[in-house]
Amino acid sequence: MTKLASYYVPGLYVEDHSIDVPLDWRGLEPALLAVGSTMRRGAMPAPIPGAPESIKLFYRVLCAPGRENDNLPLLVFFQGGPGGECPRPCSHTSDGWIAEAIKHFRIVLPDQRGCGRSARVSGKGIEALGTRATVAGASPARAQADFLKRYLASSIVRDFEYLRLTQFGGNRWVSLGQSYGGFLTLTYLSLFPAGLAACFTCGGIPHVPASAAEVYAHTFPRMATKTQQYYERYPQDVERVAALANALSATPVTLPDASLMTVERLQLFGSDFGMKPSFERMHWIMDHAFEDGDGTLGNADPTISDGFLMSALARTTTAANPLYWTLQEFIYADGDTMPIGWAAAAEKASRPEFDPAARPLMLTGEAAFPWMFEEMPELKPFAPAMDLLMEDTSWDHIYDPQRLAANEVPLQAAVYFDDMYVDSTLQLDTLSHVGATHAWVTNEFEHDGLHGDTVFKHLLDEALMRGDLAGIL
């Protein structure tokens, strides 16, 4: 292993590592590259002008203090996202699943390519790539688009399999996937099932076959319901959100990063309504939205407070993880498809209750829109590539329905009945076509239930009682 550092945080021994992986896995297989075979097979992919041949994959390894040299089974964590880095725990109890997992496993936390410390993709980097492509006489937008297509599930999973083969002796590992990490789990089971001993997923079973349009057709009604629930819990906020939206419509307002604060950006505040305590977070942001007097709506033209604008920037910026919005719709692209064509924007436009002029104002969820790449500074550099990607029809294959149907790797899935982001009906439909699966359907938790102290322990106990981890634990 290429160890960068080792240290302790309360209750955890931590090692930092980094390895090189190919930017473009097309024509390469992890098992062959692991034994030194660098020859590509099949049709040679055209090089991406201005892009590197390899990138850094960063990962952390955790275990309980005193067990540094023990022969522990491996649990690899597939982070949610897209664009999300792995947890940075402050202690062994700061994330509920880690507190339980560390009792049994050595935990592997890889930052997915482009995220965290794994050759992070940013607006500055995308602009630099475009400049290099231009110097090489190529289309900068096309080079950027082709580069971004290398940051989806087929590449991520090949990174993980190569990591397992080269750094962990080829030992099978147990996987735990949160949200998008569940999508990666099905890709892993489709491509390299022999690498997995057992799988756990939480709120992350995609519908197969994948369709962005289908996903958003299910998402927007749930967003309307979530917004109504928020207003029912805090009825005073109906008027405050409406007054804020009216003020933003009347006069241009800028955020601390000089970008516009618009009604459409205000609607993004619903993005975390599928996690607790999101309604309370929203309520307290609205509590200091206005400047005058005690902040009560006492006149027809209230002044928006600077504190609110700072909170609005913090709530809506993705400067730390720009791939989150950039790749949001492309995680549903599988093989040859119809153009995705801004699926969320099309669905929103078909629902008048989500019009920015409608009152009460409806809030949107995990959905990206064209205006974000025109107005948000961290996303503007991605705009030319997004125009091309939204029209692309050829993508890597990420799911193998036949292999999934014949799956023999035990898969235990927590399906949150009221999940705002990943429709429970679609999750259960997929699971009905995947072998060796067990679904725990519950309405006790929201999408982030894994971070408490119950969900992973429940999944683990059920797997142990069924004998799914025999020979592992």
C-alpha cells in the first residue's frame, strides 16, 4: 500500500493511502492491470485531449485501536452522491454505522474518483482541461464532456475492484452502500460479483432499467408532499417564504459570492427535505430572513437580511463537490439511451404548482437545472460540457439484468418507505428481479437513516441470523 499517513482520532486508528488508477478504463480490466497487463482490448478509445492517463484514488482504512495488526474482514463503504466524499469521522461514534462496523470489520473508505482527495474535479480543473484541449486543436467542450463521462459508475467500480485486488490481497469484501452507493453496489454485482462476499444498501436501489425521466416523474409529487408537510408543521413559514420569494422577484439580490439569489435558487432549499431534521433547519433559516425590527413581516417591502443570504449560499453552493449537480442526471444513463435532455427541468415545467410565481412556493429536491450552470460560479465552467452531455446517447453499460437475476451474493437492502430521493416502489421492483436479496422496508427513518445507531446494526443482525456472513464473522 502507498501509505501517506497513520494517526488516531478518538476511538479509531486511521491510515491514509493513495494509488494510481487509469482515467479511462475502456479496454482495460482490473484483474489484468493488477498483474501488470496494460494492453487495451477491443476497440481502442480515442484519447481525451488534454486529459491525464492516470489519476489518484485516495482511500482511508479504519480499525479499532489495538486491532491494527489483527486479521479483520473488510467492509468497503460506497458513499452517496454523486460527487460525495467518504465520511471524515471525528470519533468512532460520530457516524452511527461506523460505531457498529468497527466492532467487526476493518473499514475501507475510498473517495470516489473526482471527490475528496481523489484527483478532485473542480471548475478550475475543467477550465484548464478545456484550455489544453484547445491548444491540442480539439473541441474544449467535447474534451470536457468525454472527461466527465469517465467519472460515473463503470469507472468508479473498476477503481474499487482494482483497489481490492492490488492493495487487499484480492480478499473478498463486504460492501455498504448509502444512497448512490447502492447504485454502485448493483454495478459492482453486475461487473465483478466475485469480489463481494455480501452487500448492504441503504436507500440506494436504482430502478433497472434506468430512466431519469421516470425518476423525476416520481420525485416531484413527493417534493410537493414534503413541502406541504413543512408548511403544515410551520404554518407561519408559508407567509415568510412567499414574502421572500416576492422580494427576490421584485429586486435583484446577490449572494456573498456575487451570484444571484433568485426564486429558483430559493426552491433548492428543499434539497434536504428527505433527511432529518430538515424542516427545522429550513424553519430556522427563515427565522432570520428579514432585517427590520424583530424580523416580523410588518410591511409590504421587507428587507432581506445579510445573515439569510449567507445561509442561502451555504445551503445551495456545491463549491466543495461540484460533481454533485454536474453528474446528477447522468447516473441514470446506461448503455445506448435517448438523450437525457434535462429531465428534471422538463418534469418541473410540466407541473404548474412548481412555477416560481406560484404560491405557496413549492420547493424542489435532488434535481439539477440549466440555470444553475449559467448562474452559480462553481458550475459555470461545466456549462459547455453539460450542453453536449445532455444530448449524448452512448454511455457505458452499468447494469447486467441477467447477471443480477442470477446473483448469489447476499444483498440486504434497507428501503425507506417514504424516501424522497429513491422511490421505494421502484426499489422494490428492482429487488424483485435480483437474486439473493432481502428487503427491510421501514417508515421509521428518512434517507439518512444509516447515520444513526440503528439501521446498520439491524441489517447486520439480520444477515448474521440468516448465515449470510458465515465464514466472515
